[in-house]
Amino acid sequence: MERGHIHVPAQCGRIAAILSRIGDKWTVLVVESLGNGPLRFNELRRRIGGISQRMLTLTLRAAERDGFVTRTVFPTIPPRVDYELTPLGRSLREPLHRLGDWALENVETIEESRRRFDGEAEKQAAAPRPQRAVGA
Amino acid sequence: MERGHIHVPAQCGRIAAILSRIGDKWTVLVVESLGNGPLRFNELRRRIGGISQRMLTLTLRAAERDGFVTRTVFPTIPPRVDYELTPLGRSLREPLHRLGDWALENVETIEESRRRFDGEAEKQAAAPRPQRAVGA
DNA sequence: CTGCATCCCTGTTGATACTG
DNA sequence: CAGTATCAACAGGGATGCAG
């Protein structure tokens, strides 16, 4: 409790839940892609790249449910649907960018740490405690 | 591109990857729980609550691999292992708290949005477009 | 164009039991 | 106490086909 922060497990659980939602592999991409203004379904899809139609639909529905985006249907032929960030969704971009900046700043450190860790693990596997011969 | 931010999909993918890692349901809890100082395995486990031994092990190993925590083994009997945040892990707490504050601030809005959304969905299900009789 | 339903595969999670 | 191994259950996610 060094600072004024809470540290109550229940609150942490809530944070974890939020992170799980927005960190579910596509929501971040959607929020960022919509950061420049509203987009149609397939524009969004092309913009993100690598997302299946199904996942985009599910992600957008979840985001709409959480109040991050609005879904506007134009009853034209062919149909047209615009997705746009709500104020809530836009407010999410700031803390998200914080974390994004942190990630970009530290991604190399993290990847190096991973390489080192994996290298050590390999060496450990190559020399599995010489003493203590299994059958002896 | 309204501000100085990047918005390159590749970068967003990295952010999403980081979010997926740290938002993997337990890492946040671990980081927060270790925020007050080093803890032993089972202390940490009790502190978090609801995490299985296996998941804690996996989460800690991943966190160690990424360089968020250090693992210190005391070769005593019974064995004792301390886990502690690295500077990198501690630096993660700040942007994490940002997002945490955002989550706490907006959790009610989000939950209300969900309730409303689910309520609407229920009404829609109850009135499945009166016109357009299936067989007619 | 948008998006729902279905099938299916995979990764992730958790319970249990066993080792050092 | 700390950690691993194995197995079973579940949800996430992709491909395809159909509908408005």
C-alpha cells in the first residue's frame, strides 16, 4: 500500500476482466482502427487485416454491448453499416496508448528476456544434472 | 492520424499481443499482488485466491520469461521460492494503474450498457418482425 | 454488402495425482 | 512447500454456406 492505490483482489479482478475484454486479440485493433473516424464493416476488416468476418462481427457486437462503439444501419441497397467510437470508446484510447507506448518502449527488452530465458532453458535441458545417474 | 500517434496495424498488433499476455486473466493479479514486495509461491496463491497451482506456475513462468518477475530459489528444506517484481515489472504497474483507474471509473457505465443491450436483445427476440409471415 | 449459423480444430484452463 | 505430468472440459477462433 505504498501509494494511494487500492490493491484489493476484487478490484484487481475487475481490472483483469477489463483487460481480458479489450485485450481479446481484436478489440484493441478495432478501437485503434476506428480512432480516425467511422468505418464500414469491410473497410474495417481490410484495415485490420487477418481477422475473419466472424471474429469481426463478434468483436463488434461485444464492443457495442460494452458501449465502446455504435452501430448505424443505413437501410439502403446494398446495405451499409457504419461503426463509430462512442465517447466511452474514445476515452479508452488514452490509457490504451499509455500501455501501447509502454509496450513499444519495452518490447525489445521483453523479447531479449525471452530469448535469454529460452536459451537458458535449452542449456538446462542439454545438461540434466550429470550427477544422479538414473539407474545407478 | 490526428495526433502524433502511429496507428500502424503492425504496431497495434504488438500492442494487442502485449495486452493478451498481461491480460491473460492472472498476470495482472500477480503483478499487483507482488507490488507490495516479494512473496513466496503459496503466499501469492492465497493472496490471489481462486487460481489453481498449475495456472500460477504457468503464469509465473511466463512472467519470468518476459522479464517481469524474478524467481529466487532457497535450497532449504522445505524449499522456498521467492517471486519479486523486476524494474520492468514495476514499470508496468503505472500504465496498468492508468487502465485500472479507467476501468474502475467506467465499470458501471459499461455494465449498464450491457444490461441495456441485453434488454434490447431480449425485446427483439420477443418480437421477431411481425410482418413477413414465414409461409405466406 | 452485411452478418448469422454450423462444423470443427485448437489452445487454454482446471482437477487430480505424483515427485523432490 | 514447490513444482510437474496427465487427463478432461471448455471457449476461442477459422472456414464455409446461407439469408436479408
